[in-house]
Amino acid sequence: YERYFGVTTPHSQHIAFSVTKSFIGTLAASLAAEGRLDPDAPVTRYVPELAQSGFGDATVRQVMDMTTGIAFDETYTNPNADIFRHALAGGFGPRPKDYAGPEGLQAFLLTIGKKGEHGERFTYRTANTDALAWIVERVSGERIATLLEDRFWRKLGMEQDGSMQIDGTGMVFGGGGLMPAVRDMARFGEMMRNGGKWQGKQVVPAAAIADITKGGG
């Protein structure tokens, strides 16, 4: 079932916002299933730059499951919440003339402190997926866009190109920047619904699908 409104068509790319997180998480779970990423390893094994941040003593699993105890307020009704500092760092909106904050998402992640203990509970925080995208790129040696193309776009026979929002330094916005066409989004969902298979071929490792569907910590 499809409906298109306004200027959108079956060929239009549309920003997926936080659905992007599912693509980044699936990449991470796939790398883990392939033995290339250790979810139990500290974040700093892969991104030592985060050692002095709130992520410094977290595990990759805690980032994947959003159970980190980072100090990051994502209350969208609070104009002073960290999510808006995050947006300014990424250049995702007009900056004040006197802006002197971090330049880019990676620089912003370094400023995040710790609030509470890691692993205690799930708290939805976009910063976790930005950190995970950094980890995935570091582990794979590839950019997120290349991984999406090689692992999903080519294998699923996507109809349209996809786009990814990046910051001023070229870092991908892993927490919300994917722009696919709706039919291609449906292809990804159908592949996941069928246990990672598409037209009889295993696109996402079965172990990754099992890891995702069992739920977070």
C-alpha cells in the first residue's frame, strides 16, 4: 500500500530520521556476527578518542543497546537539551553568530559526560548511535555509505540511490541522516522480517538477526 503527498513520488528520497538507527545497528550486529566486532569490548578498544568522555568506560554492547549512563538529555520540548547542542555541532540548523561549540559530531561526542552507571537501563539517546557509527567505521575501515551500499543497496536491488546527511567534517549522521525511497525502505524491512534473507540469499547473518530480535539488555 502506497500513498504519496505533495511533491513526493515513488522515486523521492525522504529522510528516515531515527529509522536510520536500525540500519546502523544492523551493521554493528552483522560485524559482531562475523567476528569482526566484539560487543563485550570497551568502546575505547575501537575509538580510543572517547576515553575521556562519558563513553570511556562503556562497552560496545551498552552503546548498541542504549544502556549507557551518558549525560545526554534528549527532551525535545526543552530548548536547552543536549540534543539541540548536538544539532548545532552537526550543522543541522542555523547556528548563532557567536557559536563557539564543537565542530562536528565526533567533536561533540567527546564533550559528553557521564551520568549514572552503564548497563542499568535503556534510555533512548541519539548520541549512542552516532558513537556506534564511529565504531562501525573504525572496525570495518569503510564509510557508512559504502557499507550500506555494499551490504544492502546492491544485495536488495534497491530502486533508487540513498543519501546520508553528514556534518561539516564529513562525519555521517548515524542517528538520523539516512534518506531512502519508501519502496527501498520496505525492501529492507521485508528482508529483516524474513530472518535476514532476500530472494533466498542470506543478506544479514542469522546470528545478527537473532541478536536483534531477542531485544536489548
